[in-house]
Amino acid sequence: MLNLADNKITSKGMQMICELMAKVNTLEELQLQNNDIDNNGAKALLQQLNTRNISRLDVDNNKISGDILTKLLGMVPVRKLHLVRNKLSDQQVGPLHKNMIETKNLRLLYMSHNHLSDNALGLFAQALTANPGMTEISFTHNDLSLPNGLEFVKALKHMKGLKKLSLNSCMLDLELLDELKNSLENTDSLTDICLYSNEINSEGAQLIAYMLANKFNLRTLGLSNNYIGHGDTSGAMVNGVVGGCRMFNNLSVSTDALSGFVMPAIDVDL
């Protein structure tokens, strides 16, 4: 294993590393996360990896994008997929979908601002269904109001060991929240759920209250920048959302226009 994470490696440095790698035929694992490698360095890496059988590759948090990134991620079974602020076309999602379907090894998914089409959402929904061992999903700032967004949410029902879920700014309407409630009904392992900035109103809060009723392991609940505090029934709805959970380490309901009378229902351990 060669671990070169967090070393500020540039593409020029990556090209030099590839020259050294050519002299070693036993390398099976390569960690390059959190560096400054762009597509030029990634091309050299791709050329080098094409000649060997590697079991683990981590290139998270670099400057690699487009087809080069897709090809690199398609070379090994993906356990962690980190594609924050990577705009992904259907052509780029296709190979990722194939890899995840075939290996069924994905555990962590971090995606944000990906500009996914409805077709791409459908592919990710299929891929998630094939990976029931998922433990963390952060899929923020992607539009789940598209038709296949419902299929994406339905895929969560297969993940009985899911611990952390973040769907901030995903355009979650009442239909999606109702399906989220159904999909997470038997997921008792949840410790963190964040639904910031989804324009959730008191009706949506009621669905969330039902969803959280048996989530006794929940420690982080993020509902800021919604409209939960609006309406005649808002107090009861918020009480239902936060009152059913045993104890929070992190509770965020800022800018939700909450009235003070709901706060005694909140048991916060900081």
C-alpha cells in the first residue's frame, strides 16, 4: 500500500510518482485523497493503473473531473464515492452505475451540486438498491423533485444499517417526505438526519414526526431554513418532531420561526 494522502501533491508530482510506480509491480492499494492533482496528473495515473490490478484507489478531494474521474472510479470496487460539486452527465454516471451494480460494495456516498438529470437519478437509485450495506449518504443540493427522485428515496428502504443521511436543499415535497417516512420505517440505526432548506411546512413536519417516532439512536437532527414554525398547528408539529427522540447532541431548527412554548419538549445534551 502507498499512502500519499494530504501531501499537496500537484499533477507534476503525480507524474513523478507514476514514473516510480512503473518500477514496482506489487502495488495493490493507493491513497491520494486531499491533494492538488488535476486531470493532467490523473491521465498519467490512469495510464499507469491500466497496466496493473489494483484493489483500492482513493482520489477524493482533488481537482480531477469529467471522463478521467469516471474512468479512475471505474477501475476498482467503489466503497466511498465523493463527488461534491462535480457536474455529472449521463455518460459519466453510466460507468459509475455499472461499477456499483457489479461490486455491491458501496458504503459511503458524498454528493452535492451535481446537476443530475432525471435519468441519472434513476441510475443512482438502481445502484443504491444494489448496495444495501450503505452507512452514510450525503446527497445535498440535488433536485429530488424530478420523477426518479421518488425512486431514489425508495432505495433507502434496503439500507437497514444506515446511520447518517443528509438531503439538504433537495426540493423535498410532501410526496417525497411521505416516502422518506416509509423508507426509513425499519431503519433503527439512524444517528444523524439533516433536511435543511427544503421548504418543509407543518404538514411536512408531521410526516417527519412519524418518521422519527422510533429513532431512539438519533443524536443529530437538522431542520433549519424550513417553514415548520408557520401555521396554527406548528407548535404541535414541532413537539412531535423533537419530542419523540430520547436525547440530541445536535439540534438545529434555526430560522424556522419557532415559538418559545415548544422548547420544553426538547431534551438537548451538549
